[in-house]
Amino acid sequence: MRLLNWRDTQHFDRFEDLPCVLCGKSTSMRSHNDEAVHKVCAELWNDSHPEAPRYEAAKPDLGTRRFHDDAPTPSNRTTVRTLPERSAPEPQTLQIPAA
């Protein structure tokens, strides 16, 4: 099952919990269409509806039109940095004073 990327704050309503349109339990999560839905419920719905119309933007298949990933933007792309190589510290002998 493909997991959805819902990192944008638009998916969370901190003021009001509503019943999920799929399972009926209370949720503060919202879809792109402002439907109250748990992310897990949306992922299960997408998985059980492979024939549903797809949502595509900037890259192929972000999910269904009803429940899809956030479209990639320069601010939410992951960039990988490589750190400079450092040499290992010099070994030191531990000297404990006699009691």
C-alpha cells in the first residue's frame, strides 16, 4: 500500500474535530478537498480503489484525485548534504594515578 505525504499544515484543523467521512470516528485531519478523513483511512481507500481517477502534478501518480500527496515544491523537497571527512583523533593512553 502506498503511503500519502501530507506534511502541509492544511491537512490539520487544530480548532475542530469532525467525523471521518470513511470510518466515522473523530479526526482533525483534512484532505485537499477539506474532507475530514484520517490519513490511514485515505490510504486504505486509495489502495482499495485502484481504478479511481489519478492526480498528477510535476511527477507521475501522486494518488487519487480524492486523496493525493502534497505537490512537490522547492520548500518541501529533501536535500541531502554530505559532510566533510574528518580524520580520526589520535589515540591517547589513560593514566590513572596510584591510590
